[in-house]
Amino acid sequence: MNHHDSEQRAKHAAARAQHIAHSAIDDAKLRLQKLREEARQRGEAFLEEVRDRGNDLLKEAQGRGRKVVRTSGEWISENPIQAVGIAFVTGVIVAGLFSRRDED
């Protein structure tokens, strides 16, 4: 084997190694791109699930709120004197709390 053959083999080996390295880099880029896409899809699915659950909880809270308002209104209609008394005491307590905060 002469010097020219050795040089050709070395060049060929270097070109092959370069091709393998580029191929590995391309494969890694493709895998990373797939992982990013999968993460994005999972994130979107998670956000959609959270949004749906939040809407369900909001509807449930609104329903409970309506029920409390309705039953409170019924109780106030049936017990007007007690309702006024409770409102008065609550007003005094709240006014006392606010006046303490103003002093600080």
C-alpha cells in the first residue's frame, strides 16, 4: 500500500465519520423536535382539561350561590326581625374592624 492509497482511505474514513456525525445530529434534532411537539400537545391537553374542570367548578359554585341566595331570601322573609338584628350586629362588627385599621 502506498502513500496515496493511505491518504485516500483516510479521506474516505473522515468523510464517512463526518456523514455518520451529521446523520446522528439530524436524528437527534428530529427526536428533539418530536419531543417538543409531544410536550406541546400534552400541555395543550392539560390546559384544556384544567379549563373544563374550572368551568365545571364555576358552574357548581354559581348553582350553590343561587341556592344560598334563594334560601337566605326565604329565611329573611320568614324572619324579618331576626334578619335586621343580624344585619345590625354585622354592621357594627365590620365598622369596628374598619375603624381599627384606620387607626393603624
